[in-house]
Amino acid sequence: MVQANHFSGLSMPVFSAFGWAGEETAINFALDQLQLFIDALYYSLPREMQALFPVHGIDRGSQIAYLAINEEPVKDLYIAFFVRPMNLETSLILTDKSALSKAYRKTKLQSSDFFRLIEELGPEWSLRIQQMQFDEETGETTHYKDLYKNPARALTSEDATEITERADYLNGEDQWVVPIYISQRTVSEKVAAMGGAVTNNVSQYIAALMPIASFLTGQVRKKKSKKKKSAKAKAQPVVQVEDTTIRQPLDSAKLGKFTYVSELKPLHIRRGFINLTPNHWPFFALTARTETRPVIVTYGDQTDEGCAIWRLVPNDQARLVLSTPVHMWLEENFDAEDHVQVAATKQDQKQIRISLTAA
């Protein structure tokens, strides 16, 4: 078994290798790195995700890595990872005609729920519902047209109702199959800069897909019983936010520290992130081109090095993206509309430590 701790990241040679036609050695190197990636990713996932997608591996013919429900990924819902020269694409895919029939039957009856789940996806996600001609004898498919191919958030409630009804009808006909793809792309330079932390970031993408994956497969996610907030979390005193933190980020950068209290929304807790403000980003940016920055997070009595600060476009908002252990701690100790205190200290130019407490 390949051990996850051997994985150190998807480097630029991996991305370039898939663009070198005929370079067998380069392709094999890239595939070996992709195998390390999917092993490390799978073993870092929470049990809930592993339970829904118990199969993982790579398809050397298609040059993809995958998390799947079925030993034959294409027979049911699966998540594919395409490593291309320019980007890493994460896609939730359903192409099997029988599995699609069950999914579309549900989306047609519950189009409002389907629309709500699509609407909750971030602006970086795209949705494609494709109409394809299907040959029953050979099993071959040919593209006919797209019923929908746009950013996921551009889907309206009316479109969701119309498209799901049409997709259900067409997929029920012998000559058609209507696959569904939900995808997100991250530029290769950004992925390479993440190093081994790319698995933590990709796990956030998978977490975003889990509600709709459960919906399409008909699996109801059990609501976790809310545990009492730990005494440690409640016992922390409320610390008022200093105005200089928000209004004068350059001064706080010089001081090497700031304290900020962020209000948590249901989406924040579900996906595992804490929003800061655009004024906080200069504190974390190494250069004008920096898009992500690893940080050390202290929470409760634990310390984690798998979290990162992301810069969001278009307003340069800073976001603390949590690793799986810190995300679980957040879910267990906080409810929507609770406030979490973020205290950041720049220990040196290369290392930033963040403390999370209740406020």
C-alpha cells in the first residue's frame, strides 16, 4: 500500500508531463505522482466521505485519478481529478444511464431542492448537463447538444425545473443519455505552490460536493447530534476588535499581529472556512501574486499545520480554509451566528500562527 505521507505535492513537471505527447517516461512519472496524490487524499478524508466514495485509484488510460462508489467508476457517481498542463480540475460526474434515471427522477420531483444545492456551490463551480446520442448495441455515445453549460450559480429556479424535467424525459428514451458534470478548476501554478497541502484544499472541494452527491445518489446524510460546546471554547473572554486591524492593515502588518472576530454562517461551518476581510489580505501576502498561504492554527489544545489563507477574487477578501481536524472541531463547538476570534501572529516572514477561540 502506498503511504500517504510520501506525497509532497503535485509539482509543475507533473502538469507539464500530461502536455507532452509521446513522452512515455514523463507520462508514467505524472501517473505515479497522481497515484500518490489520490492515496494521500483518500486517507485524509473524513469517514463520511470515505463511506460515500469507498473506491479510489487512477485510470491510466484516461489519465485521471478518482474517488468512486463502484469498482467500475463510470457505473455510478464518481469524482474525477484531471491534471492538465494549465489546471487541476475536480469534477463530480454521473454518466451511467441507469444511475442517471434514478437521479433525474429525484431532481424532477424535488427541483427546488436540487436548485438550492446548486445555488450553494461557490462561484468557481460550473454545471454541465449534456444530451448525448446513445447506441444500445455498442454502448457508444455521441455528443448532441448541451441542455445547460454555464457557471452553476447562473442556474435559475425556473431553469432547474425545466431542465430536470427535460433531462428525465430524454434519459428515459432509448436513444439518449444525459450525463451531468459539476466541475471546478484550480490553476496549476497555484496547485504546485500548495505542496502537500493540496490534499487539504481538494478535500474542501469534495466537502462542497457532498450534499449534492448525497442528493443524486439518494443517500440521506444523517444530521450529527450537536455536542455541547466545550468548556474551553466557552471560557475564552470576549476580545474587542481593534479598529487598527480593520482600517489600517498596513499598521497591523508592521506590528506583526491582529485580532478579528468573525461571525459564522451555516455555509461557513458546513464547508469549513472562516471569512476575514479584504483589509486582512496584505498581512498574509508574500507578493502581489500570492493567492494562498499556509498557516499554523491552534484550536482548543491542538495545533494543526494543514490550514491555509486564500485570497478570493474580485475583492481580495482573505479566507481561512480549515483542514479536516480543525473543520470537525469547528462543527462540534460552534453554531450558526456564533462568533469565533481569530488572533494572527507573524512569527517571521515565512511563518504565521493563528489562534481560534470562541468570542
